[in-house]
Amino acid sequence: MSQVLRIARSSKTTVQDVNKVLGDVCPMGVQLEKEDYVSDHPSCIHCGKCVTEAPATFAQTLFEKSN
């Protein structure tokens, strides 16, 4: 089994606030519409800058993934 990191917006944070943070720190220019998981966006390269630059805005979840 391998582990997969998913990055989601915090439930206490609005999509608009998340997009403001992403606009400042995301090298790929990811912007959310309705989805909660940043890491599910097709442009996300999983660099983690959003989490390291604004940890209160994002939540990280580690999932077990079967091969």
C-alpha cells in the first residue's frame, strides 16, 4: 500500500478566502470553484506551498491507497 496526501480547504475557510491565498502562493495558479480538495484540481502539482505558506487555511489528510 502507498500513501496519498490530499490537501483540502479548511471547513472554516470560504472558497473565496482559499482562492485569495492560492493566488498569492500557488505556482500553478490553482483556483477552486466548488470543490474542497485543492490536490484534486487538474493543475495542482502537489508542491505543498499552499499548506506551508498558509497552514490555517488548508487541512492535510493522508490516505492509504492500495496498488
